[in-house]
Amino acid sequence: MKYLVMVADGMSDYPLEALDNRTPLESSKIPNMNFLAERGKVGIAYTIPKGMNPASDVANLSILGYDPSKYYSGRGPLEAANMGIELEDDDVAFRCNLITQDNGVLIDYSAGHITTKESTILMKEVGKKLGRKDIMFYPGVSYRHLMIVKGGRNFEINGKKVDLSKISYMPPHDAVGLKIKDNLPKGKGADILVDLMKRSKKILESIDVNRVRVDLKENPGNMIWLWGQGTRPTLPSFKEKYGLSGSIVSAVDLVNGIGRIIGLQVITVPGATGYYDTNYQGKADYAIESLKKRDFVFIHVEAPDEAGHNKDIRAKIAAIENFDRHIVGTALKHFKHKEEVRMMVLPDHATPISKGTHTTDPIPFVVYGAGIEPDSITVYSEKSAASSRLVINSGWQLMEKFTKEEQYLS
């Protein structure tokens, strides 16, 4: 049996007046997802455990079959794993965004989706000026970078030990348009993070490459934002847990980091960006190729989530349609008439246009393939899924039901 899981990050949404009270998903041309719905089963799943933040790392852990309330230890360590950074038990890894601020207000959580080439120059300068033997900066992809604090769980400040993993923070994508001073890290030891963030502003604004660009739609990376910290996680392998060898296809470090930690092969696709311009077709082709040698593949596309954060209706619909055409369509073209295949399509969480951030709403999923008896639902949408009697209250159990025939969804 071959298993394909296809995730359109943040695809789920709310009805919008601009779309005649339909969601972007309902307004999109998605013949391939509707094909799965007509010939498979549609349901809803709660991928965010009660009391946890609706972050992509939490949601994707759930989809991959790991209970976040048991295994989640923070976003930073997952990205560190993908970058090959070895953490000690006492280290704390922070996500470090390059952001745009203007007059003390956070304008853009991604610095205009800055290029990796430019952001690497900026982050190397930040590391040179702010780094030290126990605080290290690592350039990543686009606006997504890392800061590692050695011994951060017992970090000494003014002769006192503090646990930096316990600091509270505001994700930058939730603080757009807000005053920075009101949304800085808080808690014991937070002062050192705030100091680094404030000092980064002067450093970044002094770098030539960061001056005003010709394209005024792009915002300069003129400050770092520290958040999403955590410690080294311990997870059983996917093979051990589900008896399947597998691969993961994503342009997002945290998703690939989860994959590396649980023993999935991380596949790098040329042109995969984690944004609107990602190489959809390449992701699908590489994923299908990986199934020649493995049992399972997890394909993740970030674009719908980015459109949700940007409150861009047209971009979200375009991302959903590209996902349907190139990802789901390619999978169907290759596997439609093969008996030993199962497919699942779903978002990890909702990123409603009206809110511009993630929510804890249950997500719609559709499963199709071997051993799956069709239900009466014929279209894939938030509304059709909500009408289903198939409800998975603990989202992490969905993978077990998807991969274990004897326990499959009834």
C-alpha cells in the first residue's frame, strides 16, 4: 500500500462578503479535490489540542500522528533539526524573523518576503555584532532564521539562573500593525531578548544592502524578532510508530525539521520557496518519484497560509487552485486507477482572511483510495465537512486511522 498526505497550509477559512458569503475554498475551482470527495470520505479533525496555540508546528505534528500535548517542545528546535544544528539538553532554540518596523510599529513579519541571498548577508552581520559564545545566530531561508542560546534553560543573568524556554512571546505574524513595545517578549530573562532585538535595529539599518529598494512593495529587513523558543524534542520514528518508510516534501524548515526528527527522508525540490511562487509541479513530481522506494509521502504547501496572513483573497484562491491542479491532480493522474493507494488532503489549520492569523477551528479533510467506502458528500469544503458525521476530536489519531486498515474510518 502507498500513502499520500497532501497539506495545503492554512487553506481553511471563513465565509467572506466579498465572495458572496463563500470561503476561498468554496470559491476556488478544485475539480481534483471534489473528485476525492465524491469518491471518498469527508470529515473534520481538531488538529490543535485544547489550550495549545494554533501554530503550524503543532498542527503538522498532529497530522503526522504525534500528540502535540505529549511531544511538542517548541518551534525553534524543529527548525534547528532541519538545519543540522545539534542541541544539547540545556540549549534553547529561538525562531528569529527578519521583520520590517516603522516608527515603533511592526509593518511586515517577513521583511517583504526577503530573498535568502539578502537575508543571509543581514543575518551574518547580526551574528557578528550580537553573537557570542553562548548566543549564536544561524541564517536560514528568506525571513526565517534561528538563534541558539547555549545553556538557555539555566541561563545566568546578574548572578541569577533563569529558564529562557519559559519566556512568553508574540508571534510576529500576529503583531502586524501593532506597537512593538507592547508585544515584546515577557518573563524572567526576557530583558536579554528585548535588548538583542532593539540593538539589531541599528545594525540592520546601517547595512548598504538594506537601503530602500526600487520595488516599493518590498519592505526592508530592519529588525529581528525572537519567538517560538523550545528545547530538544524526543519523538519515536515514523517507521517505529506506523511501520512505514516515508518522505517529506516542503519548503518550510519547521515541517522538514519534524520530518528529520521522525526519520522521514527530506526531499529538496528546486524552486520550492514556501511562498506564492513555489514549484508546485516539482513538489508533486518529486513526491511521486519517492513512492517508488517508500511507502508514504507527506507533501506540504505553504502558499495558502501566506495569503491568509497577507489578507489577500485573490492570492489565496490562486494558491488553492494551484494546489488542486498540480499537487492533487498529479497524484490522481498517477494513482487514480491503482488499487493499493490511499490519499488524504487537508489543511493543517485555518488561516482566515478576515483575521490574518491562525485559528483553532476544526479543519476539513478528505480521504480516498483502497478500502474507503464513499459517503454521501460530493464536494470538498468547510461547509460540507461540517455536515459529516466523521469527526476526529484528537487530530493526531487521524494518521493511525488513515494508515491502519483494520481501524479505518467508519
